Amino acid sequence: MASQMKAPPSSRRQIVDVPNNYKHLVERLSPGGRYIDAQTDDDSPWVPFGDNAAIKHLAFDVRQNQYSNILWVKGPGTIGTHLHRGTVTMVTLEGSVRYLEYDWVGTPGGLILETPGESHTLVTDHPEGCKLFGWMQGPIEFYDEDANFVESVDVWWFINHYETHCREHGLTPNPKLYL
Ligand SMILES: [Fe+2]
């Protein structure tokens, strides 16, 4: 019977050559892990998203329609009601954020989870706004003030948002952002 792990079984600060029957397949087929820096603009610049917000794109996965980024709302503001058709996994990095639909306030380190089919209206009342790390999956339907449908935004919108900015600023799209 396999033993039960109750704590990390090794604390040795050394690479251990662990067995993997499929290492050759991983090496051949995996897109590979990577590190995307977010402290500087070297890996990914801030791309304006309206007058009071910007997005730092971190990852695009076209196979799963997933995309990761940091959303920066630069001061008190609102991102109007939108409907997620996929799962939202988000962590507040700085400032605070809430949705008009709920009574909680997200503060740094806290996890925000939204499941498919939920709509929400994002508000930050913090004087410095908020920075939100997000790993999102699936389309987001955006509506205007009168609930008129505007666009269904998904990984392709995020790639286009990033690459349009790169083109306009003479930047080469960073291959590390594409899984
Ligand atoms: Fe949202």
C-alpha cells in the first residue's frame, strides 16, 4: 500500500531526478512552464482599457479559451455589468474591489471565484483603485447601460487587445504569453 503523505516528504534543496515514464512525450509535446514578470513592462506592457483602467496580459491559451492578466483600475471606478460564460478565478493584489451584486469587499490576497452564468458589476471605491490578478475561462458578454449586447469577449479579444497595442507601439508580441 502506498504510504500516506502528511508533510512534504523532502526538504533537500537539490534537484532530484524523479521518475517519469512519459518525460519524452512531455518534452516533445508540452508548451512548457514559464515565468512572466509583472513588476516591469519587459514581459508585458500595460495596455489601456478605457480611460481609468489597463490590462497587463500574462497568458493566452487558445485551446482552452483561457486567459490570464492583471486588471488595473487606476482609481475609484466601475466596470459595468457583464456576464461570464466561464469560470473566473481572481485575486486582489492591491487596493480593494467589490461587485454590486454581493456584500463582500475583496482585499489583497483574497480569492474571488465566479462560476459560469453569473453577471456582475465591478466597483472599486479605494482611492488608488485596484490591481486584480485573474485566470479566466470562456466568453464574457459585455452590455451597455441599457442591457444592449455589445460583444462577447474571449481569448481572441484578449490576444487582439494585446497585439494591437504592440503593433501601434512597435513592440514584438512576447511568445512567452502564448501557451
Ligand atoms: Fe467579471
